[in-house]
Amino acid sequence: SAASDGYKRQGKGYTDQFWTWAKWKNRYLMDVAARLMAAARESNPKLQFMINLYFEAVLNDANGEAWFSQTLPEALGKGFDYYAIMAYHRQAMKGRKIELKEAIDLMAEAAQKAVQSIGDPSRVVMKIWILDWKTNDAVGFDLAPQKEIEEILEKILKQGEVSLAFVPYTPQFPLNQLKGKWIGTK
């Protein structure tokens, strides 16, 4: 594809053989998921399914294919009801060595692309990581600052009326204080 060709030209060193393998693996995994969903729906046609996608797999097909064996375009034709996007901004900050604003903008961009590609914001679930990353190796159990969570919510919800998931669940998360951020947005 043009995306993978452009990615190779950037000097990442992926060979044609690697791309053949990565594309095959992505298609194979999506085909397995489609077969599993079809088999389960034979028992219960009302079952609904969600796929969990890394934000990179939404933003850049080549990265998604190379790093995670997944791309949004490949997932779109497989009959998923919902698409969960791991909008883990603090992980992006650590991995990409970027500042908070850039990480939040990146997650908003992922939401925008997901909504545009899927066509129905209600089928997009943006997963917001709510804990503070303490080191490159581990996540602390302190909450990320509420202002930071509010900023990411505001940016993501400007992209459409997506569903939200706050992960991991923890009782100290101030959900009641934040719900006004997404109720009645348009």
C-alpha cells in the first residue's frame, strides 16, 4: 500500500517480505474474528461485538499493521458493532516523548478519524486512561489530574458524540464531577 511504501522510505528498514507477512497476519486475525462472530451469532443473532484498536492503528495503517497487526480499514468490513480506541494519551507522551497538549491532540485526531471512517459516532468508544504514568516501565495508581482528563474529554467530544470508557475502573475516579463534560454536548 502507499502507506507502507511511504513508511519503508522513511528508513524503518521493513522489507517487502515483512509487509507481506504483516498484511497477511492482519487479514488472518480479522478473518478469525469474523468467523468467531458469525459462529456466535448463529446461537444468538442479537450478540454484539467490539474490537479494541490501538490509536496508532486508527491514525496510521502502516504503523498499525507493523506494530499491532491491525488497521481500522481491515476491521471495518468484518461486522463489528463497536470500535474501541485506546486513547491512552499518557502512554503516547512516554512512547513518543511528546508533551501533554500534543498527546491530547493526537487522541482527538484518532477520534476524528474513527468517527469519519466508521460513519456513526455512537459506534466509537474512546477509552481514556485515567491513571498517572510514573515511569516508562509502570503505571502508578494515582489519578491523572482532573483538569487533564477534562481537556482530553473536551477535545475528543468535539469530534462527535462518541461513547466513553474510563480505564481502569477505580472508585476514586470523580465520575460524577466529570459527567457534565459530556452530557448535553453538541
